Amino acid sequence: MRRRALLWRRVAFWNVSGDQALAWFTLDLGQTRLLDTLQVAPRNDQVFELSVTVSETVAGGKASGAVTLTCTTPNGGSTAPSVLRTCALPTGTSGRYVTVQSNKAWLRMYGAQVNGS
């Protein structure tokens, strides 16, 4: 089976800061897909513990259900990332919505890519 990028958002950055308990964003893949990896480009001078939830439905803007994966991104030393950090999803993970939630009240994300078939 050929692996392909299902979604790639390239923006200056996504930044959530302030009153939120924990910063998060949700990707809508448009239809249910079999997924194998999530690649992210967060601010590179911080360590983030990211909780990833994959689901068929959303509630309050977030993918519904239990956390699918927890992924920790290393401190790369500089603010802007130079590579995508890969988070391997459990075999057989499928869904339409992918929510990525930070362990902090802020998150600067330079890009995200979901891979699968």
C-alpha cells in the first residue's frame, strides 16, 4: 500500500495563546482515512507533549473520544523548526478528524501533515 500525505497546511504559524486551558487545533481530513503518522513542526526551542486524538466525530471543535497517542517533541535549540517531527500512530488508526493538544496554554505550530492511505 502506498503511503501519501493526506493533509499539509503550510502557514506562517498557528499560534494559540492566552485564556485557553490547553492550546489545541483540529484537522478535518474530509473523509475517514487509515492513518499511520502525524508530522508536526512546532516552535523548536520548547519541548511539547502533544496529545493526539483521531475520531469520526467532533465535539466542541475537537475530535471525540480517548487520546490515540501522546507524542513528545524535542527541544531543537532555535525558534523556527527545520524539520517535521514524526509521531507514529498505532497500527489500524482511522478517522476523519485529528486533534492535536499541547500540554501548555500556548502552541506555535508552523505546519502539520497527516500520512496514510
